[in-house]
Amino acid sequence: MMFEEWKTRYDRMIYHLLHQYHITYDFDEYYQLALIKLWEIHESFDPTRTAHQDQFVYMKLKFSIIDELRKRIKYKERYHPVTDEVLIPLLDCTEEPVAFLIEELAVSLTDNELLWLKYALLGYNIEEIAGMSDRSPSAVKRWRKCAREKLRLNDSFTFKSVQ
């Protein structure tokens, strides 16, 4: 059986699995990953070893989606920008509004560093910020490094670590 026939046969199964796990944010990306996994299953499938092809494909696709979800959750827990000791105090301050604090920080930060800070507070990662600003990820990392150093040196704010 050709892969195109497999794709036609199991396309609804992929959509079912993606909806079952409430995947909406990166739906197209997960769909493409599931198609790649389906192709791998197609290439390695041996009908003599498995009597139930549909169940076999379903379980393989299901576990590959679960593995991808786990990998991304682990990545977000490790690299989420708000876990940095510098970012949370801006949101924890009850005496002054966050916008005022950012304006006050703008005096010491360059435009690019301030751009990184604003996007990081909104939850964007390095690659997304680089794409929105038409710069390389290494340039955005440099902005982040310089901004963090300046914010750590700023004595008017007390920073606490969030684990």
C-alpha cells in the first residue's frame, strides 16, 4: 500500500488524536509531526508481526503525540522567560503599575533590550522575538544578556527568584 493511501486512510485518526489532546496553538506543526510519524510507521510496518494494522497505527501515533507534548512541556518548564529572577518583580509590584516601571527601566535599557523585555513578559521565546523583529536569535540573546545585567545592577528594584 502506498503512503498516499495510508495518509487518506489515517488522516481522520490524526485529527481525532489532535482534538483529543486539545491541541490548538501549534495545530499545523503537530499535524505535520504526526504525518512524519505516519510515514515512519508506513516504512517500518510489517503485516506479519501485527494482525491489527489500525490499532498498531493508532497506538504509535498516540504515543508519538504524547511524547512530543511531554518534550514541549519539559522545554517550557526549563526555558520559560518568566522563571528568570529579573522578570517577575515587575509583575509583583503592587505600589506602582507595571507600565510605569517599564517606562522607568526604559531609561537604562536600549530600544532593543526594552523590546526583548516587553516580548518576554508577554511569554514569547527567543525565536519568536527574532522573527517579529527581523533579527537573528543570537542578536536577541545578546539583548537579553545585556538587559538582564542592567536589571540586576538596578538597586531600586528587589528581585526574587521563582522556581
